[in-house]
Amino acid sequence: MFAQTLQAAKDWLLRFLTQRSLGERPFRDRFQKYWYGTAREARGVRLLREWLSPEQLAQYERKGYFDVTGCDSGRRFRIRHGTAMNIYEIDHTGEALVGWCFVPSINLVAGDVMLAQKIALETNERGALAVAKSFSPTEGRNTWISY
């Protein structure tokens, strides 16, 4: 636990110094984002990780996305880390066919949004896609980027 806290502090300090040198935002804004945003983000990602299967978790940790199978059609979807325009219907080779965007009606952190998207596709695919907006895969992200 202490090692994780120490690593988080080190990461924050590195981001802070990088942003400070680039002059991106005033100190107060950076501090508030860290203090209020990072703790919520961490809780959201922790909850998401608890709900992922071992295969999905390994894929998410390696690549920053995970695949789910729709409950109604059996189609495969790739959910990448993010809160919008982060779902891609993929073929058997992993190529993106179409992008889908659906998000909760309230403002949530990425981990919580991704968990809601995973549950929706795995338990009510038709309902989720009925409210989703489709987009070209090149609009959301030009290439699959591994993290």
C-alpha cells in the first residue's frame, strides 16, 4: 500500500513539474485536478478492474482497452479508456468496423463510464445500441495505440 502511494506521489510530482515547465495551467488548477480528480479516477478504475474478467483485465493493463461480447448478437466490441467515442465494434481480426458512443446521463470518471458500457453491452446490447450514436472508427481514433 505504501509503495503504491509513493508511486502515485512520484507520478503526480513528475506531471506537476512537466506541466509547470510547459506553463499549461496555474498551480491551483493543477492541484485541484490532482486532489479531486485523481482520487475519483483511481476509485473508478479500481472498480472497473474488479468487474473485468482475467482476460479483459490483462488486455486492459497491456493495451488500454478490453473486448466484450454483446449478449444479443454475439458481436465483439472494444472499449478503450475514455468517456466518449470509446467503443468500437470489431471483426474477427480486431479491425474496427464502426464506432459507438453512449454514455451515462451524469458526469462520471472514465472507469465508471467504461464499467457502465461493459455491463450495458453484456446484459442489454440492443437497448444500449438503440440510444448510441454511431461514428466512423477514424473519427474517434486513427489507430489502435497500445499503452
